Amino acid sequence: MSLKSDQEILENSMHEDDPNGNSALEQTFTEKTAPRWGPQHKGAQELAQLYSPGKRAQEFICVYTCIALMIIDFVLILKHFHFDRIIVTCISAICGIITADFGSGLVHWAADTWGSVELPIIGKNFLRPFREHHLDPTSITRHDFIETNGDNFMVSIPILGFLAYCFNTKSHTDIQQDFGWISYLFLCSIFVAMTNQIHKWSHTYWGLPKWVLFMQNYHIVLPRKHHRIHHVAPHETYFCITTGWLNWPLEKLRFWSTLECLIEFVTGLKPRDDDLKWAKKVT
Ligand SMILES: [Zn+2]
Ligand SMILES: [Zn+2]
């Protein structure tokens, strides 16, 4: 745990390398203008209050089910692992991590860009945290393990469940033949599950363990400076938040902007309409 107060974290992290110069606290207290982001933002406060006990229960169940499946699958993978499979296992694992990174980008982009908090079920439960995060990027550092990871752990449950099912129904020879696919799915689901924890670390400026800093510095997981690029309004690029490896190539390919143009052309919907609406909320 960090020894700094929430206010100190906000003050210092944003002053340090916020590319927009959005020093919300100075603005709030000296210029008396509405903050563009931070816990004082009216929209952020309203969104934070929408976190319900039902949502909490869903996250709680998902986290514990997912952890149980992770342990079961890991033990079964170790049991069936043969050293001569090391190369195929490594290649599959890296492909799994890249898939997880792409998946994080796709889901993050879709949730940031389309839909609204007013939508039934998904609005309050799954889009709300994305809106809140743009208005108050440091709120994630104050969320506990359950709130941070509940939704991502939920996505991994079917994949890990499927793997556990395969281990229990397939013969040893079949498992050996499919070991590449198994490694791919296992690493992919682990990184999908860990995505928001990695994302939380990318917003944490104090008290991170040395091994996390090492992984950030060597870009094994999403580095802090790298993720700042996404937090420049209007939040229209660098959506991948697992490792961030795909952000640069996807930006070069104009992947997200092309997809948005296409969707806008077909549906007439404006990208980031709801996100902008919340950003403007001051009363
Ligand atoms: Zn975002
Ligand atoms: Zn973020």
C-alpha cells in the first residue's frame, strides 16, 4: 500500500507527466473552474455512486471462481508438460499474450467509443467504469482487488473452464498433441484476467513492488508513460492495456480511426458521444 494520500497521488502523478497539463487540483482551488478530471469532477462522483452491491457480488463470485480454475489448470498443465514441448509452448504463450493485448484494445475501444451508461444492464454494470476512468483516472488506484479485477476475471472463466474440461475428458496423447493450443489459451486467459490489474499498476506512482516496476520498465506489461498517451482527451488511441505491444502498430495502421469511420458511415452514430457528455458534466 502507498503511504501517500489519495490527494497527493493525484496531485503528483498528474503534475509529473500529464501531457494535457490538466492540473485539476490547482484549477479547482485557484481558478475556481470545474475540474476536467479527478475525484472532484461531478460526472466522476455520479458514476462512482452507481457501483452497486449486486455488481460487487458478481465481481466477488467471478474473482474466486476464476482463481480456482487458474490453479486447477496450472497444476494440470504442469502434470502434462514435457520438456521437448518447450519451443511450441513458448511460441503459443507469446501468441496468447498478443491476443489478450488485442482483445483488451478491442473491448476498451468499443466501451470507450460506443454505447451509453443509460443502456440497460451493460450501461451501469460494464460501461460505467470506462466513463469514470476517463474523468478520474486515479480512482482505479483506490479500487480494491475485487472491483479492479472482477470483470476481466469473468471473461477468463469460460476459457479456463473449457481447458479444465479438456484436461478431464481427453486422453494423454490428445493433450500432448494439443499442448500448443492449451498453452495459447491458458496464457491468453491469464493475461485477459490480469489486464485491469496491469492497468491499475500503470496508474500507480507509489508503492509498486520492484518486480512490477521491472516488468513495466522492460515493457513486459503496460508501462505508465505508454498508457498516458491514451489518457490525452479525447481518448481516441492506444486502447491496448495488457502489454500495450499492439498500440504502436495499430496506430500506424490507423486501425481504430478506420473502424470508427466505417461504423459512423453505416450507423450514423458519433464516436465518443457519451464519453464527451460525461466529461462536460459539471452540475
Ligand atoms: Zn479509455
Ligand atoms: Zn487508464
